[in-house]
Amino acid sequence: MRCQPKPSQGWTGKMAAQEEEDDYMSDVFVDLQQDVKPGLVMVRRVKEEILRKERELEMITENKQKSKKEEEKERRDTMLQISLGSENKGFALLRKMGYEEGHGLGKSGNGIVEPIPLQIKTGRGGIGHEAAKKRKAEETTERRKRMSQVKKQAEEFALNQYRLHVRQKKDQHQMEGDLRKSQLACQQLDTQKGIDVPQETWYWLSTSVDDEKEEEEDQSEWDYKTFHSTEEKLLILTSYLRRKYFYCVWCAISYQDEEDLSDNCPGDCVADHC
């Protein structure tokens, strides 16, 4: 019977070291697997890194452009603040013609002292862009102003129409009331004189349903042949009362005669009694 040889100490140490390296529960192994394992975590990290690099690149580009513009502006302002010297050809020609620095142009020195200021164009618009933009803004303002005026006129017209409608309705209501008063006065005065039948059917107020229907029929026929409005009815009936009984419906008084009516009554319409 053969005896198996015992494993050497070196081989046992290697096995122990291998077990320590293959400890699947260690944090190192978990982190390593998360780093190399494809999936949602890896995709999210890649996207975040890409976005971060893009933001950094945008900030760098913006700072470069901003610094370049600031440098150009500072250099331009510095050059504009420096006055012309003898090395400038135009200034040298002026000196030869008798110009003195600090004095105005011309023989009498009444011209401009400072050069015409430069208008630096910093935008990217073409020639005439600013003028077109200004003209467009003025046209827009003018159009809005016209629209506002038209709207205001329309509102004023609607308001005037409404007021006219209300006034006409009020006048119509007042004329209908004056007509009823005139009919009642005519009926009383005719009755006092012993008159049983009015001169016209609508001169008296209707006292029953049958009379009212008959009056409406007669009134429609009379209106069709003679007049159509309450105003005309009121004018005819008040004229009848003033002529026959010297009665004014607005004064509510029967005068003695025509002279008394003419002298003491303000007039033959409601406007004269206001």
C-alpha cells in the first residue's frame, strides 16, 4: 500500500494566496466588477463624463471669445483717446496750411475743434440694418397707435349708440305714458260734456277685453291709413284737447279760454314744460 505524499508547505501557501485573491465578497472585487461590467451604470457614467467635457469646452470657448472682444474694445478705446500727432499725414497737411492745434478750422477759426467722432459698428448686421430696424419699430408703433385709435372710436360709437337707444326707449316710454294720460283726460272731459262715443276709438282708454280688441283692430286700421307712431297719436290727441277743452295734459289744467291757454301754458309739447 502506497502512501500519498503530503503537500509541501510551498504549495499550501500558494493555495491560500489564491483563495485570498479570489475572495468574491470583498469590496475590491465588487468595485472591479461594477467598473468593467457593461450595463446602465456604465452608460450613465459615460454620458455624464461626455456632458462634463462638453460644458468645460463651451466655457473655455466663451471665455476666449469674451476676452478677445474685450481686448479689441480696450485697444480701440485707447487708440481713440490718443490725439493725432505730426506723424499723421492729414494733420501734417493741416499744419502746413496754418492750422494750430486746439483752434477751430477755417480762416476765422470758427470751425470744429475736435474731429468728427467715429461710430463703431460692433454688430453683425449689414449696412442699413439699424435704419431698417428703427423704421420697422416706428411703423409698428404707428400701426399700434392707429389700431388703438380705431378701437377707441369703435368703443365711443358703440357707447353713443347705446346712449341713443336708451334715450329713445325712455322717450318712447314717456310718450306712451303721456298718451294714456291724454286718453284718460279726454274720456273724462267728453263724459262731462255728455259725449258717450269718442270722436276716434283710440281717444279713450279701453274698459273691457272686447273694447280693447275692438280698439286694437280699429287702431291697426287707423294706423295703416293715417299714422304709425305713438308720437303722432299724442300730437293729435293733445291738439284735440287744447282746441276743444283748452286742456294741457302736462299742466293738468283746463284753462278758461284760448287766450288764457296761450298766455299761461308754456307750450304744446313736453319739452316746453321741462
